[in-house]
Amino acid sequence: MIRIVTRARLAQLEDDARTPNEQARQTNGAANEAFGQHVRELYAVTDRAERAEAATTEVGVLLARAVEELSAAQQELLLKGIEIRRLREDLSRGPREGETLTVLLHYGEPHTIYATREDAYADTITHGVPAGAWVPADERPVSEVAWRCEAFIYDAASNGFRRAFVPAPRLVGEAA
């Protein structure tokens, strides 16, 4: 079959082809614009996700540190509770026969009372009393010595403490 195409028919066919081409171009442009919008949204969502992940990591580190500090505080609280219980037991039982106390004397005046001589030395050194300032109990009057520790022993008969080392009595004028 032979078909003769006239100019008018050719113009009609070209015109009919232009409309779908134009629609295809418009659809392609809209698709490209939609794709660009989706890519921008994807970048924005990815950025938000990365920032959220970084914030989550930072919060996790802070939480881990807080948990460590809480654990340390709980351990310290437990130890202090044990020490408080022990001190309450010591306080409730009262003094026992032969138990000693150490009194820190400053020029003969009581300054502080300690459970042991070692406690007295350790505490007073932290307050600036040099280690060499301690003088053993001797015959000198206590008012002449800057720092001296005196031990006292609990005496149940007198319901109190007495000196552990009583100085030897001195002869007054060789008459005794």
C-alpha cells in the first residue's frame, strides 16, 4: 500500500508529535525537580541522623561517667555507714578497764583527745605541728613544754581515767 502524504498531513503529524514531546519534557522536568527535592531531603535527614547519633554518643559518655560517680559515692556512703555503726557500737559499750586515751597538751593545757598516740601524731602533723616538736614525758613541768602527749588509762574503780605514767615523787629538801 502506498500512501501519499501531503504537506498538510505532514504538518498535522508534526504538530501531533510536538504535544507529546512537550508533555514528555514537562514530565521529565517535574521528575528532575522531584528527584532534586528528594536528594535535598535525604541529605537533611542524613545530617539530622548523624547529629542525633553524635548527641546519643555524648549522652552515653556522660551517663557512663555519672554512673561511675554514683557507684563511687555509694561505695563511700557504704564505708561511712560501716564506720558510723562501728563508732556507735564503741560509744554504746563505754570505756573498758585498761583502755587508753591520749591527750595532747599545749603548755600543760589539754588541747585535743585522741584514741591512740598514733592518731594524735598524725592529726597534729596535719595541723602544722612538726614531728620533732614532741617531747617525751619527763621530769619537767608540763607547762614548760610546747607540745606533749600524755596517755590516760581507764580505771573502773574510780570510774574515770588516770595518768598512765605517773612521774616519780620528788624529794622535797631531801626529807622524805
